[in-house]
Amino acid sequence: MAARRVIGVDLGGTKLLAGVVDPELAAHHRTQRTVVGLDQRALIEIALEAVSEMRAATGGMTIEAVDFGLPALIDRRGGSPT
């Protein structure tokens, strides 16, 4: 059976971190990008570029999922983003 991998992307206020994670939660093929001052379009392009780089770095392994962690304010009473 082929090893399963996922791509994790953490997009914060100053940087984007991405990596390929295996079933044992070990990170492989990490990358980092600075995102300070970028507009929405540039942020999306940087995220797509990082995911593409991670996919290419796996050498053709199947990627099961791509997961994003994004900063957001949550309305704790209503449970939705503000």
C-alpha cells in the first residue's frame, strides 16, 4: 500500500508555512513564504504556489488532502466568523 500524505498550510499574519505530513505526523518537504502586506489575490497565489511546490516535492505520491489553517475572528456566541 502506498504511503498516505497530506499537505498542511498555516497562513498567519506574517508568513505562510507548508509541509507534507505522513501518517506518523512527521513533516516533509517544508516551505515558507513571507506574506506581510500582500493583498488577497497575492495571498491566494502564494498559497497555490506553496501547495504546488509541496505536490511536486512528493515525487508523484498521492496526496490525500490539503488542509489550511487561517486566522479568523470567531463570534463565540453565534459560532460564526465575524
